[in-house]
Amino acid sequence: PGARSWRTASSATAGIAALMAAAISFVFAWTWRFSTRSAQFIALWLAALMLLTPGPVLGISLLQIFNRDVFATIYDSRAIVAIAQCLRVLPWIFLLQIATLSRGAASPWEQLRVEGASTFHVFFWAIRTRYRSLALASFFMGF
């Protein structure tokens, strides 16, 4: 029973981390489409910096950030592990998504905007209809 509950908790933590990474990188990749060249360069630079950061340095940094009284519930739970896993795969998923989203045609999104759809409506429509497989691939890449 002990080993089974440990595996279940570990899989749940990995699933939550993968879901967080996929969702965060979708938002970043979506804003990438409409940002300036300098903002895109800064985003690529930050992604490269995150890829070059060793895991122990990331872990020590997270411990230093969350080892405060304000963040005691996060520090004492599995959330810090999920955050660390999310940050480790976030640049990989982001790079996958910007490569995919930058190739798509913008005409359906422009048509929705002309019809008065909000930015969030266009974003979720695109994920639900056109990029369902990308969302699934992003999740499994983070898992």
C-alpha cells in the first residue's frame, strides 16, 4: 500500500506540473504571435537561460524563494515539486508551441475578432478546434 500511494502521488504531481507547464506556455506562445521582435528576442533569451540553468540551482533557488512564513503551505507540500517540474519543462514546451503557432494562418482569428470575440474567446477557440493535438503533445511532453 505504501509504494502504490507513493506512485499515485508522484503521478499526480507530474500530471499537475505538466498541466501547469502546458497552460503557462500556451499563454506565452499565444502572446508571442502578437508581440514585437524585441519582445520575442527577450522571450527566446529567457527560454535559453531556463534551459541552461542546472536542476540543482533551480531547486536551491526555489527553496530560497519559498522558505518564508508567507509561503509555508507551498514549501511544506508537493506544490514545490510540481513548480520545479513545471519550470524544468516550460522552455521545451514553449519552443514547441511557438514553432507550431507561428506557422498557423491568422485569418480565422482575425475573422473572430472582427465579429467581436474577446481575446480569451479567440484563444480558447483556437486550442479547442485547431490545436487540440498540440495541447495533448504539450501535456505529455511535460509529463
